[in-house]
Amino acid sequence: MEEFKLVRNGFVELNDLMKLTGMCESGGMAKTMIIEGRVVVDGKIELRRRRKIRAGQIVRFEGREVRVV
């Protein structure tokens, strides 16, 4: 499992997290994957692309897992 360290604000938006961690090549691709229901946050399908992801949460996409710390 990979880790993503929050730098400021106490959260990162889901589509930004996917772009920053390399899960998706672009924000547009991340948006599409989220809308299609292919992204899981804490074990549940997430359809909100701008969902605030906070420390302790786990995002899964196509076999990759990222824990936000």
C-alpha cells in the first residue's frame, strides 16, 4: 500500500489525489473514472470527484491502494 502525505488544508480532493499519485494521467481522466464508479474510498464506491479525502482514508483504483497520512 502506498502512502500520500497531506501537506496543508487537512484534506485533498479525490480527483487531485488520483492525479498527484499517478493513479490517473490527468484530472480529466480521474473525473471520468470516478463518475464511472471505478474508485473506492474506505470500501465504498465514490462518485463525488471533489470529495475531501482526509488522513486515515484509503483510496482504491485498479488494484492500487493509497492511504492518506
